[in-house]
Amino acid sequence: MGVELRPFGVACNLACTYCYQNPMRDAGNLRQAYDMGKMKAALDRAAQPFTLFGGEPLLMRMEELDEIFAYGLEKFGANSIQTNGALITDAHIELFRRYKVSVGVSIDGPGALNDVRVDRKRSRTRDTTAKIEANIARLVREYQAPGLIVTLHRGNASAEHLPRMFAWMRELDALGIRSARLHVLEVEDDSAARGLVLSARENVEALLGFARLQGELKGLRFDVVEEMKALLLGDEKRASCVWRACDPYATRAVRGIEGNGQSSNCGRTNKDGIDYLPADRHGNERGLALYHTPEADGGCGGCRFFLMCTGQCPGTAIEGDWRNRSEHCGIWKYLFAVLERDLIRAGQVPLSIHPGRKEREAAVVRQWTAGAMVEI
């Protein structure tokens, strides 16, 4: 289990158009203060390494960043942080170095390709993006390469933008970046962000483009392609939580700790704008419902990729209802089919067509029905 420490909840210096945390902001559930003692007590109880998270965690005062990183280094031997990168200064880089902080930066592209990650003063957006790009380069040069999170949308991954996007990835590869997590855009409401959504075909073409690009790069890897290949080969331990039958009320892969020390779930499941307390055990209701429900009714019944996908992340469920499969099902199914074909051509037998697949599915369903917490 990973732990996300969120001192300010979803408070942020940016106002990204599509952020999955916007339901919390729209509901007015913003926290402007935190209690260091309560956060540390909750971290003691969790007894797990944590990622400093937000919103934007670098809104914390420097002396309290120093305190929480010192705690993390003493307890766990290292730290990590996920940031938009705009607020990083010399002093922050020195803290990262002193307290062994692994840094993740969220950015969607260079220059105009990052415009939907809006500065609160819109006229500063391009300047802010330039700062983020410069800070990524500084981290590589002065400390260590950050991992990146990149969300794909019409502003950076439509056909006219992909050539620049791929060129940027080549530049990042040459710079020394080694990891980029690609996210398909999820939109929480009928706001203007819906205009950013790529069609299923456009998403597939973009993701396949990144997969082909990876073959040219020296070290930069895109997680989604590698994870899907691993799943087709039955190696689920290399896959992230979005593929592993998550219970939205217990999110076993990610546990949040808020600024007042309260426990919470993964923020991607907060569709009602409320940080619900985590359930005391992981349930299998979503996996069972999807397995038994026909695709025409929002389920996964009969899909040969079910063991690999399990309906994907409940945070992306159709109509925000965790009982449904991911709204991105068509994208993942098409990509699984492409990768399946490639593996077959290479002389391998993907789990999706293995003669023992249905027997394995049935065994997993029996264990779920009995209440066992089965790792897919």
C-alpha cells in the first residue's frame, strides 16, 4: 500500500481545467491548514513510506517541509513528492538532496501543449510552464531525474500536436528522464473540459504512437504499454493499481492521510466531493458485479481481457458509478488486442487466449465470492 500525505487537501496554486480533484473543490472541501502532530501520528499508525501529495504540497512552509522530510528519512530512509513543479526553488532542491526525496512532476507538454494546466492568473500560464520545464531540467542537472505524469487530451495529443509531443519526449530522453506515466483524460462533469476529450480512436492512436516511439528512446519508458504487456503475460505484480480490482471504498493500493490526520481513500474515487473514511476491509463487490454483468449493461461479462483489466480504475467508471466498467474500456480493449497480436507473432501465448484462462477466472471469482482478498 502507498500512503499519500495531503497537508492542504486539494488546495493548489494552479487551476487545471480537467483535474480529477475538482469535485472536492466544487463542493467547497478545501483545507487551508494542517496539524503536523496529527499527521505524524497518522503516519506512525500507517507505518508505510509516504508521498507528499496535494493539490500542491509545495505550498507548505519551508521549515515544515524540512520537518516532514526529516521525519520521513528517519522513519523510512527516503521520501517522495508529487508536485506540479512550478514552485521549486534552490532551497527545495537542497531539501530534496538532504532528505533523499524522489520527485514526480505533473506536466502535459512543452509551452502551449501545457496550456490546460492553467495558472490561477491565466496570463501567467505560459511563464509558469516555462518555469516547470526549467525546473525539470534543473532537477536532472543538480539532483536526480524526476518521473513525469502526463495526461493526454486534445491540447497535447490530437493528430496535429503529436509530432511536437514526440519531439519533446525525445528531448526529455536525451535530458535523462526515464519514466513517464501516461493518463487518459477523465472528466468529472459537463464543463468546458469535455472539449478536451479525445475520441477512443484518437487515444488509441496516441498511445500506440508512444509505444512505437519507446523503441527509439535510450531510456525513457511509458508505463501503460509495459504494464499491459506484463498483464497479458500473467505478470500482474508489474502492473499498477488501476488494473487490480480496486474497491473504491477501501482503495488498498493507496491510502490518504489528510492535514488533520484523518484517513481517506485514493482521491480518484471522490466523485461526490467528499473524502469518505476508508472501509475497514477490502471488498470484492465491484469485481464480482463486473464479471457477472453483460457488457451491454455496463459490465465486463465474457470479455477475454477481464483478468488483465478487471474493469480498470473505479475512478474512471461509466457515469461515475463504480459498479460500471471504465469509460475508457474501448481504448484498453483495443490496445490489449494489438499487444496480444504482437505477443502471438513473437511466439508467446497471452493469458487472454490461454486454454486455462477460464479456469483461472472461475477460481478467482470463487475466492472473491468467499470474501478472500485476491491480488489479480
